[in-house]
Amino acid sequence: MLRKLLILTLAVLSGPAAANTVSDMRVVGDAERTRFVVDLQKNPDFGLLRLASPYRLVIDMPKVEFRELAKASEGRGLISEFRYGLIAPGKARIVLDLSGPVEIVNTFVLDPVESEPSRLVIDMIPTTASAFEVAAAQDRPDRSTTASIAPTAVDPSGPPVVVIDPGHGGIDSGAIGADGLLEKDVTLQFAVELARQLKLRAKLQPVLTRSGDDFLSLGERVEVAQRHHAAFFVSVHADSVAEDYVRGATVYTLSDDASDALAAAMAERENRSDVLAGLALDDQPDDVADILFDLTRRETKNLAIRFARALVDDLDGAIPLNANPWRRAAFRVLKAPDVPSVLLELGYLSNKEDESLFRAEGWPASHATKIAVAIEEFFGESVTAGQ
């Protein structure tokens, strides 16, 4: 008995070490010289990546996690703001928004001593745009930092595939409600329930772009739909807007010209998701602009519009809808030329009633049921019509 206990104890002690945890981050200094400090349990491995347009410094740390949930924090000096979170499981990322081009003049790690934590220290001073570009060109971005996209098994001879995309995730929390509810959690909860219901009904094959708190770029989300030869792509969101009286579900379709100012602002905010997560704009080439109006693009766009109108009609009176429930704007995540796509805004976290709805008992099952039925009915009518 003692021998077994000893073996068990040794097995526990020799198990995988706990992840390194960030306990604090702070900015000190001024516009002449700024220091960024990260406190951790132990010395980290880290990589730096400078990005322009806009100016950012990205800090990646493998096998590191954060004590607090991902969020944005106010900066000072040469750092206007910084945010942090997981870019992939076990891979921490901090993104510093810079007020202009900087030179990194000093980077070092202080060993933990007694009650003092390990510290990663980065010092920076102002520099010219050309000098920043030269330094940035020497950086080597880690292409493995985003979550890997594992294909979901689907039956090629089975029902049509619908890809459901829970917006945001990982370092990108999306909107934050007045009571602290995160958009990335709302979208994931709803998407998982919608996929579950569609799978049970067995008339469509649902595929999720993410099933956990992972970050995917906008291009990777579209890639999931294309890889699975999706018949439809639904990106799920729950944003915030300046007008806190705006509430209710809204369906967005792709258009170069926004239907209104609110739709334009929404698209601009959502299209910055990759920038906020510390991705270079050239990491996500936008090559669909030249084919936006070719035959394939027109067909998929028209099908998306038909779906948006049908969904609004089916949901009218079933769930709270926005006063203008169908809007258009240039969302990058909707630009797959070969996959009809819509963005489903469940409601707005800037509105207290909508945020309360997202916390209510029975949500999201009630909404997911109605939307699952509407999706199935649309596909049934499309198949009958030979579309």
C-alpha cells in the first residue's frame, strides 16, 4: 500500500508543470521613453513582432496564460493602449498600440527573487517611420500562433453543410456589456446550441469554425467554409453600438455600399478584428475585390440576400428584431465568392434589454430553435426550387 502511494505521489510530482502565469502588466514613462513591464511566475520565452498601419508591437509568449480575462487597458507615453489574451491554446499574446513608430532600445528578463516575480521589460523611444519599417522587415512572425483549423468530418453525400461561425474568441473578446458579458462567450454559447439542434434534426450538416475560446483570423473563418464546401456560412455576433437604445436581432449581407451609418460602423469595427489581435494586414490578402461582381459572386450574393429576407420574415414576432432587421455593409468575413454568407447579429450588448436576454434562463435554446427551423425551411424551399 505504501509503495503504491509513493508511486502515485511521484507520478503527480513528475506530471506536466503548471503554465507560466502573468500576474500584472504596466506602462511607465512618457513620450520620450516608455517602458512596458510584464510580471510572471517564472522567466518566459517570448518573441516580438513590429507591425505598421497601424503601428503595433506584438509580444508572443508560449506556455503562458493570464490571471485575468482578456481585455484592453489604457497606456501612456508611446503606448496608447494594450490588450492581451490567448491567440491559441497555451499561446499568450499582448498587443501594444503605439502612438507612432518606435525603436526598441532595451529588452530583458529579470529572474524572480524571493517574493519578487520574474519581469519581462521592454524599453522604447520614438524613431522615424523608415527606421521602424526596416526593423519590422527583420521580424519573423510566428505563423503557428493562431489556432489550428481541424477539418470537421462531414458526409460528402449527405445533407448540405452549414458553417456556423461564433464571432471573436481568444485575445479578441469582441464587445463587452455593461455587466461584463463578453461577446465571444455569447456567440460561442449560441453557435454551439444552434449546431446541436441542426445536427439533431439531421436535415443539414453543421460545422463550427471554433468550439472553444480560440482566435481565428477573418480569412481562416472563410477558409473553414470553403474547405467544407459549405452551402451556407452564418457568422454570429452580438456587438455594441454608440446608440444604446438600438436592440434586437439583425441580419447583415455583403455590400460595398453600407445601407446606413450604423451598418458602416459595424463593418469597420468587425473588419479590424485581425488588427486588434496583432495580425499584419498582408497576412490576410483581400483578393476578392476584383471578382466581387462576377457571375459566381452575384449568384452567392443574391442567395444570401434571399436568405436574409426569409430569415427576417420567419423570425418576425418569434424573437425581438431590430427596427431595421436587414442591413448591408462590406464585412470581410462575408466575402467568400463561392459561399453565400450572412452575419447574424443576435442583439447588442450595448443595450441593457439585449444583455439581460443573453443571460436569461432558456437562452440560447429558444432563439436557436427558431433560427434552426428558419434555416431548414429556406434550404427546403431552395432545393424544391432547384437552387
